[in-house]
Amino acid sequence: CIIESILSEEAIWSFGIYSDSYVAHNTFENNEFIGGNNAIEMNPYFVNYHTGNKYSSNYIHDFTSSGISLNNCDSVQIINNTIDCSTETESAIAMEMHFLSGKNIITGNTISMHATSSSIGIQATAWTPGEVENPRSLIANNTFNISGDGSYSYGIYLHNMEYCDYFYNSIHVSSGYTGSRAFYVQES
């Protein structure tokens, strides 16, 4: 399936897939997401309203803000996706995931980012184990090529994270800004 999101001057936001209500135990696999602000955005109004969703083997490219944006989700799997944002955009994040709980698995993804101001491969904030037997999340075997012309570039940016393992990620960051980092951890 090819999902193209057209962003015009009249439209403020454009998404490939967007949900602010209950979406659980679904698989989004072997799709191509082209353009828009966020290719995939799951942003429920209630905590853990999206649970057990899997995003696998998708090709996500030419977005202007985020490839995958998840908030208040539980036990997410993001596996073997290719995320490429090399179009002219000011600031872009391949995957932004905030307030996730449960056992989240982020593995085997290939991320290539370039923006004129800031580029981030993975931005993760405030993950907690939730109420599961084996709560440890995993970010492993991902490949990052991150560059930016302006303020900063981060491969993986973590803030206030708990119970997550990071193994075998390959991160290349090139930027003219001295504050750029391959792996940036705050309050975790």
C-alpha cells in the first residue's frame, strides 16, 4: 500500500495515518509513506489507549516533521523500517516516542536524516515499565546516519527513561554544531 500525504499551503497538518482514539493490536507492515508533516501519528487522548501495535518493514520518507510519532502508547513494536528524510526541511525527527509504557521493541530500523536546523533519529521521553511481567524495553540493532546544517543533530536522544536496554546500534552523526551527539542522555 502506498500512502501519500500532500501538504499544501492551505493545510496546516497532513498525516499518512493519524489516530487520537482507540487503536490496539494492529500491524502496519510493508507500506510506503510519502510526505506530510508526520507519516504516522498515534496521539490518543487517554493514557495507553494504543496498545500492542506493530510497525514493520515500512518505507517512510519525505516528511517535514516526524516519520513516526507516538504518545501515550503501550507495548509498541517498531521493527525493520526504513526512514529517510533528506528533503529540505528545517527540523525533523525520524521517531519520537513520549510517555510509552510496557515492553517496547525498536529494532532493525535504518534511519537517514538531514535537516537545515536540527535532525534527530530517535527521541524518547518518559518510558515506564507499566504493569507487565518483563517490563524492559529494547532499542537495538538500528542504523543511523544523521546530519544537519544548523543547530544540532542527535542519533538517539533520551530524557527521563527507565527500564530500557540499548544494544548494537550504529550511529553516525555529522553536523557543523559542536553540541551534536550520537547518544544524548538526560535525567535517565
